[in-house]
Amino acid sequence: PAPAPDTGPVAPRRPPNPKAVQVSLKQKGNPLLKHMKNVPWEYNSEIVPDYLMGSTGDTCALFLSVKYHMLHSHYIYTRMEQIKVGYKLRVLLCHVDTEESHKTLLEIHKY
């Protein structure tokens, strides 16, 4: 097989800002980001959770639309399994975007 073509030098990856909330690329377009004004944040393609906070990186958050959960209830449980270890604090940010949220929120809370 032929060797891979040389694409030239690769710029060193800039380390994340320890004072900024690290935001997963999965969150691009999330309206929540428009409201994060008093804290710096930046996209990070290498994180598993939706948000990574704190200078030690041991606090994370997942974002969940209740309406989305009602359509795809397995999704959040899969995501929770992905962050089961490696974090001291795990936060679930629930966007209540439906009138019928009480039962769904109770279901999520049991997990």
C-alpha cells in the first residue's frame, strides 16, 4: 500500500482554558449557550459530557430536553452510563419544554 500523503505540519492543539466551561460540539445550536454570559465557555471536541466545569475537570453536566426524552427515553440513560466514572459531580440540566413534564421528571429522577 502507498504511504499516506503528507498533509504538512500540524499546529499544536491549544490547551483548554481552565476558567472556561468546556462545551461539547454536540451542543452547537443549543439555545442555552446564548444565556451563558457571566462565565467564559469554549467548544471542546474531546469531551464526553455536554459540559465540563471546574479547573480540575471533575464536574460535568448533561443537557436534556424533556420533550426529546419523551420521544427517546433511552438516550439519557446511555449518556449517563458514559459519564458514570471519572467525575465527582454529575449534573443533569433539564429543559422543561412541554406542559406534561411532571411524570417524566419523576421518571428521570429515579435513575
